[in-house]
Amino acid sequence: MIQTARISAEDKAPVEHGLFLIMSMISWRFFRTIVICIFLCAVCSSCASVPAVQRRLRRLAAAGDFDRAVEVLARLPEGSYGKNNQLLEALDRGMILHYAGWYRESIAAFETAKRVYDELYTRSLSKIAASWLWNDAALPYPGEDFERAMINAFQALNFAAIQDYNEALVEARNVQSVLQRINDRYQAGQKNVYQDDAFVRMLTGILYESTGQRLDLNDAFVSYKKAVAGYEGHFQDDYSLNAPDVLLENCLSLAGWMGRRDLDFYQRQFLDKTYVSLAERASRAEIYIIYYHGQIVNKVQGTIVLPGMDGLLTRISFPKYRKAFQPEREIHVRAVSPEGQEKEIILQKAQDLDAIARQNLENRRLRILAKAVARPLTKQILAGAAEDVVRDKKGQTVGDLTYYAANVYLLYSEEADLRAWETLPSVISIGRLILEPGAYDFFAGKEKIASLAVSEGDKKFIMHWAAY
Amino acid sequence: MKNFMVVCFIGVCVFAVGCASTKVERIDVDKTVDYSGRWNDSDSRMTAKDVITDCVGRFWIKNFREQEGRKPVVIVGDFKNRTEEHLNMDVFLKDLERALINSGEVKFVASADERGGLRQERVDQNTEGYTAPETVKAIGQEIGADFMLIGSVNSIKDEASGRYVILYQVNTELIDLRTNEKVWFGQNHLKKVVTKTKYSL
């Protein structure tokens, strides 16, 4: 910004006085240089790393005030998150609408998210260049691998909630392609990477089972086997998650349907766990409880300010996850019939999105740090060259001003990319009730979470969010 | 001055890339346009036409006419989507129905979903005091279908490094409603190769 100030003859200061310097430098060429710098910064920046509106939605979601969050969403015009955050906007819309029970609207939002995610496969070279001149906010938010898989999971639950199991199965099939694409990026047996999602596989298996058709039961068994392998492998190693009982029981009942050999194999593997046969389950109703806990941990910025070349200050910024506390709490869910009969289960942790997000960032840490170091270096070289040119052409004083402007640019522009799908839950727990046909009220602790009438062969889902 | 012009030119290019404008172009309905590689209106129309052309050209129609002395009555039943995309099956079913009627070889009756509304209308008409008696359509005059057309759309996808090939397989069956005999089986394939570029300007 250029400021002018009137001075009197008595106040006239030596040439080095700041105000006189500013006045003497207001020439067309200097003005042009400032305009160009501001122009380039504006073009490169697009918008802040984390949109302000997302913070507001996150606060409402954290308080469980989904109705209010839906109202805020309804008033938000499309594109409120900014051109580079279209995916984030679609994800947050889809998630909040899902939590609020607006399943059809959530379906539309998640379909948009899938479309944007696919379009972002093609990366813009001009935006990549801009990110080297400014920061990663100049790039469209591409989404994490685990976020892409979770889109299918929530979308499948949306369709299941409106009892469109055919379309829920489309999600189940699509996620297999998605997980295969993710898996293909890594070598077999590579540690500490998100290669597969055991929770999503388990959900896929449950949905395949819902049709009762032979072909789909085969697919359900394959999904359950992969889910078991996932929990016993990298989910246990990386996230300390065990396979939930409902997965082991369903795997056994499908193994029983497949034949003696499969059943014997899995009974030995699961140490003779008891299970309900497929035929018996088909004669009763199954209610799956999907319980969302809290909100996924959010990123904060880590910063190191260092002296760079030629005395220029520089800042290295990188994203990291703040420490978050996940209280361990047993969730008891009861189904109560009008006659007062009760059946109770304890939910089990099936998906730890906090742990997955942290692991995911840890895997990319070296790449992020490498860019976080290389980019300020690049900017320093450019700023140093610009300062030398200005100093040669305009003299010492203008050169000094350019030096200060370069410092501001180097310090201000280096911001870590803190964007993430922040409305995801922190943890997802699961449980299953097998009930006789009839009407039931469902309680999580003392809180009534649903009322359902169920018939023979029904498979229904109850989704519920709680702060913890 | 030259440097300034270069910077302005780059800035104009960046803005031009960022600027959005709406452009509308009307095209022929039968023109094939593919953007994403997913199942689209052209796929639906072409497949429906091929299915029905094959179906009505087979021996089952000739056999039926010789036995019954009339055109067969067909109804479209359930078509399952077994792909990994959300297909608009309504569009495909309507394309099938259109091709069936336009073939002139069969009679075609309303599906189960449509009958509910039609029956309600007849009940309304038969409720005394509202409809002119000579225009009332009697209940119990529906034509029963002789055959039901059912099927599924399946897909197989092979993908690597931004390229994928997808094969759509449309299976269609015509079933005799009296005997459950399958009198005709059709299978149509559609294959697409989609390449996504890794980088753009």
C-alpha cells in the first residue's frame, strides 16, 4: 500500500527519512512493480487454505447441531468454499446432510464429490507452477485416498437408509474399483500405507448379503474374507483395530453356506466362535447400528522461521495433526419391544479415521517437508534476483524496500495446506441385533435413537452420531 | 516495457483460463457424444434398439402367431443394474418400450408400477356420480401379458494408470408367463476405452 504524507519545510528530514523516501519513490515504474507483485500474489493464492465457512460448519457439526448446519448449507451458494475447494464443499455437504438424515440430498452431494474427485485426476500445470510461487492453497484440494473410499461407504449407507439396496450395491461394486486403484499404487506387503479398507469391505459384504441372491452371496463372502484379512493385517498393525464380532459371525455363516471346507477353515481361524446360520438370519430381521463418534482430528500448522540467503528470512510450514483425546466408552444399544422385551448389544470400534488420517499424513511427511523446504528456497532465489535487479536500476533505497517486501512475501506466502474433510467422524463403531419381526424402539444408553418396524428377512441400518 | 507486456500477457492468459462462460449448442438427439466414458443416452438408445431388433426377429414370435393367431402381448419387467455406476434404468426401459412398440410385431401393456395409477383411475371412473356413464371404462378388462422381458446390465472394468477399458454386457430374457419357459435370450456388448490425461495447462 502506498501512503503519502504532507511535510512542512521545517520538518524536512534528511534523504534517509522514511516518509520522504516513500514520496520520492512514487514513480510510475515503482508503482508498476508493486501492482505486478500484488497481481501475481492474487492470481496465485485463490483463497485461504481452509475456507472460513468450513470452520463454522465444523463447529456446528461438533456440537451435533446438524439442523442448523443444514440451514447454513441451504443458504450457501454453490462455490462458497472457493474454486480450489469444490471437493471439500461437496464432501462437507454430503456428510452433514447424512448426519442430519437428509439421505437423498446427501446422495446428490456425494455424487458431485465423486465427479469432482475424478476430474481432479488431471492436474493443472499452471496451478502447480502457482503453488511453487505461493503455497499449496493454489492447488485444488485433491482428497486423500481414505476419503475417497469413505465416500462410497457413506453413499452406500445413504442408499440403504432409503431402502434402495440395488443402488447401495452399485456403491459396493464401485468401491472395489476404488480400493483396487489405491492398492495398485503400492507394492504388496508395503507397510504403513492405506492400501485397503477393512471396514469398507465389511460394509460391502453386508450389503451384498442383503439381496439374498446366490451371486451376491458369493460376492459377500469374498468381501468378508478380504475384510478379515484387512483387520488381521494392516488394520491391527497400523491402527490397533480388531475385527468386530459381527464380521466374524457373518463370515462364518457365509462360510457355512459355501460348504464344509470353508466353514472348518474359518472356525479354526476364529477359535470356534458361535454364529447364527444364514437360514436362521433370513427368518428374522437384522438391524445394523452404525455409530459415529465425534469429529476427525484437524490439522494445525507447524512453522520454523529461518534466516535464508542474503539475510532474507524464510518460513518453513508443514501440516501436522494436533493431539486429540479419544475417550474409550462402551456404547450399549438396546432394542425394546412394546411388550417390554429387551435385547442388548455392545458396539465395537470398526473404523478409526483419526488413526488413518495421522498415518496417511505421516506417509507423506517426507514429500511434504521436501516441498516445504524447496519452495522457500526457490522463492528466495527469485526474490534475491529481483532485489539485485531493482537495486541496480533504482538504487540502494528502493533496493532496501524491495528487500523488505521480499521478506514479507517469503514469510506471508509460506502457509501449510491444512485442508481436509473435517466433518468426518473420529471413530465408527458397529453392532448388529437379530430380532423377531415386530416393532422396536432403539436406545443408545438412555437416548432413544430410532423406532423401526421390522419383518422377516429385513436388513436395516440405524446411523447415529454422538459427540462421544 | 517489454517485460511488463510479457507479464500482462501471462496475466491475461491466467485470467482467461480461470474465466467461466456458458456456451449452449443444440445437437441432434441421435448424435453420439461421450464425455466421461460412463454409460450415457447413446449407449441406452443403441442397446435398446439392438435388443428389440434381435428379439422380434426370432422364431418365438412366428411360433406364437401360428399357435394363437394374434400378436403376443409383452410387458417389461425388472432390469437389474449390476454395474458399478448409477445408471438411469428408467431411460433404458423407456428406450426398450419405444423400440418394442415401434417394431409393430407385439402388443405392449403397462408395467406393474404403472398399473397402480391406472387402476385407481378406473375405480374413480366407476364411482357413481362423477363420470359420464357412456365413457366409463369397466374394471376387469385389462389384457394380460403373454411374455415378460427382464434382464440386467453388467460391467467388467480393467484399469491402470489413468486408463481403463470397460465392457458393458446387457442380458435380456423373454419369459412365457404361463409356463416360465425362456423363449428368447439376448446379449449385447458395448466396450469403451477411456484415457484420462495426467496433466493439462
